[in-house]
Amino acid sequence: MKIATWNVNSIRTRLEHVTQWLTDTSVDVLCLQETKVVDESFPRSPFTDLGYHVYIYGQKSYNGVALLSRTPLENVSMGFAPEVADVDADLEEQKRVIAADFQGYRIVNLYVPNGSSVGSDKYDYKLRWFKVLHRYLQSLLAAQPQVLVCGDFNIAPEDRDIHDPKGREKQVMATEAERQALQAIADLGFADAFRKFNQEDGQFSWWDYRAAAFRRDLGWRIDLHYLSPPLYERAIACTIDKAPRKLEKPSDHAPVTVELTDS
Amino acid sequence: MKIATWNVNSIRTRLEHVTQWLTDTSVDVLCLQETKVVDESFPRSPFTDLGYHVYIYGQKSYNGVALLSRTPLENVSMGFAPEVADVDADLEEQKRVIAADFQGYRIVNLYVPNGSSVGSDKYDYKLRWFKVLHRYLQSLLAAQPQVLVCGDFNIAPEDRDIHDPKGREKQVMATEAERQALQAIADLGFADAFRKFNQEDGQFSWWDYRAAAFRRDLGWRIDLHYLSPPLYERAIACTIDKAPRKLEKPSDHAPVTVELTDS
DNA sequence: GAAGCGGACG
DNA sequence: CGTCCGCTTC
């Protein structure tokens, strides 16, 4: 079983890249972020034509997440409700969370707020959002010990996940407060699937469009698969596919795939 | 000597087309319209690198004219002032006129208002603008009998300059009032250089982006060179180059070149 | 309806 | 650098 996460930076603009990649890789579930389209305008048929079931939670212009699956998914939920009560309205407005049951476990697909710059309102929003995510995942785990949380986390977990960790404390996606928020999630009982197989630094999933960052390999590893123990046991591979990032008009993110034993 | 006029519909978007065309054609002076950029952001160096001197009169988003010349130009003037006094402020606000001395004659580069639709405020603006243009050119001719006026006139002089003249009286760019305004300019002593050499109908310089107008050759001849008698005598060719209109992401206008004897 | 710009966001 | 949108123009 292969589960992939890919921030596509507009599903409409990246339609060809995504359908081609699905054809090439045959992943079982693809978790998309930054679809940037309202549900009525999501291009469903290119994916149903390939045999995928489509579950979407989108909005105009920004954010938006989706699940594509070769088999139907059960109990699809959008946003933090009803797992978490009393979520600030502004944290639920942005469409960043979609989850569903697949093969007896729960897949949670996240598009974590970027945070803009340290100390900005958006940075505060990101940290508030993580507090709610913590409660949300805590609630999920209480009901179901098998959880896979993936997506664009907009945080590099460690210094080896950044091309240049110098001065990182001032850099959004690398500050101590963000890493602590991420660690609090991990402490619920999640482990980073990629690091089960690969300890090297310089393994990136995102490269800024600016400053020829991809050509110079100035990237960050911010697209992650966090697995609860029973799934972490079953993980047999986790890979970043840089090929789509080399195409014309690419997303700034590469897809990341985790493979689990069938058990 | 070759003088060309080209409405490029954004010099920044069309930069490659224009530099390539200059390289291919080696015109002496290129008169640009709809540069759509403030002077500080005009891409000067691509043209200076090709050996052109650059004179610009631009504004944000709309309008904007420029002169590119292989040799330095003298007495460059922008707008109607100081030739015409007491011009309504709204007629000078839009950057549509740039002029300069070249080889002993004056080149006037115009971007005539489009006029939107008959009876609209913009249509009235266009006719008012022509009244000032008339005074402006009258003043120029009094000082200097050798004048070349070119640009996007947004008027087709005759029915043979329109793909379908039926119902043209209701069509902006072809109404009687507009043609009379244009004729009043001609009556100052200008003649249409193109018609010195070519009497055929269906000779167009502009094709709407809509309705596959270019493919179906549904165009208009609205990009003109008007020459005062001494220059008209010297004209030895006037041609519309449709090649750039066939490129990817073209301007909706083709460049029009007039050639004069060196005399 | 096609295409431009500017501004927000990343 | 590249997405989206609202706006304007033609």
C-alpha cells in the first residue's frame, strides 16, 4: 500500500502533472494540498477516469485539501470538528484538514499554515492552529490507534532538513516554537516515516520558486508522513520523488510516498 | 531609413518578441504603444544592449509610448505641451504622445484612445483628444514641414480597412465622427503612407484576441503612418509584418514599417 | 472572451 | 518565481 502527499500549488494548474504522476506511480491514496479551488470547480473527472475516488475540501484562491483513492474511503471528515469542540472560528474557516478511514486505519491530510514571518499575525495563527491540531489528533488516537498524518507541515523537523540551518531561529518553518509545536504532535505517539529509512541531510521536498532554489538544491524537508506505532512498524519505504519538480511549470513541492506492508 | 510602429500590449510581456523583431529587421526607429509600465520599470537594457537609444513616456497599467532609435534623438517631447496651451488636464494625464527630431524631420508617436463604444464617455474623450491632436500637429507643422505621425490610431480610415464594413457606423473605430476627426488631421497635409503602395482591401494590422479573429483574418488596419508632403515623396515602401502576430502570446497588433529614401 | 496589471500569499 | 483574483481594457 502506497500513500503519498503532494502540495500541488493549484490542482487546476497542475492537473497534467498530477494525472501523469498517478499513472506512473499507481499510489493507492494521494493526499493533496493547496488545491486552491472551490469544490464545485475541482476537476474530478480526470481522476475518476483514472479509477480514483475523489474527496475534496476546498475554498477559493487559498488552501484546499483533497484525498484521491483507488478504493472508496469511509468516514470522510473535513476540518477539526467534530473531534474538537470550541475551535476558534478563524481556525476552521481555512480548509486545511481532511481525513478518512482506509484499510482499517485513519489517514489525516494536513495543509499547515505557512506562518509568513516570525512575529506576524499569521505566525501566531500557525501556533494557535497547532494547539487545535494537537487536541484533534489526541482525540483521534483515543478512538483509533492506527493513524497516518501526512501533508505539508510547513516546518522542517530538524536542522538536517534545511539546506542552511544558520540563523534558522529567525526563519519561519524552523523556529524553536514551531518545532516544539511539531514535537508535541510527535509526542502523542507519531514518528517521521522518512527517518526510518534515511538519515542523510540534504533530503528536501520543497524548494522556493525564487532564486533558482531548485537548481541549486536549496530546499527544505517540510512534507512529512507521521505514523502511529502500529503503522510505523509496517512502513517499508518512504521516498521523495523529485522528478515532477523538474517539469515545466512545476509545483514548488515534490510528492512524498510512504509504503506500508499489506498486513 | 526605416521607421516602424507597433502596439505591443505590454512591453514587459512582449520583450522577447520585440527584441527578436529588432534583431531581425534592424529598423532605425521603433515607435511603441501600450507599453503599460512606469518609466522606472521600463526594460531599458535589452534595447540598449542591441544598440538602441530609449525614450519613454509611460504610466502604470495603461497606455504608455516609447521611441527606440539606433541614433540619439533630439528635442524629445512628451504629451501635447508645450505645443498646445490650455489642454484639459484629463487629456494630458494619459501617456499617449511622444515625439522627437530624427534626421531633420519630426517623428510623432501616438496611442489614440480606443473609445470603448459609441456614445460612451470614452468615445467622447477620444473625439476631444482628436481636437487637441489637431491643434498640436498644426503647431508642429508651422515650425517644421517635415513630420511623420505614426501609431495606433484606433480608427480604420476607410471601409477597405475593415474586414466587414457592414454596420460600421455603430462600431467604434469606424464611425463617421471618428473618420472625420482623422480626416481633419489628414487635411493638415498628411497622407497615409500605406496607400501610396497598396490599394487592396483586407490589409490589416490589428486582430482582436477574441473569436479566433487572427486565424479567420477578421482584422482592421488601424496602425498608420501619416506623412507630410516632403516625407511622403520620400516613402519607398510601407509594409505590415504579420509574423509576430503568429507567435505564442502575441500582441494583438502587427508592426507596420515605412521606408524612406535617405535624401 | 482574451489578456493585461497589481496585490496578496507563499 | 508563480499561484489566484478583481479589475480594466479592448
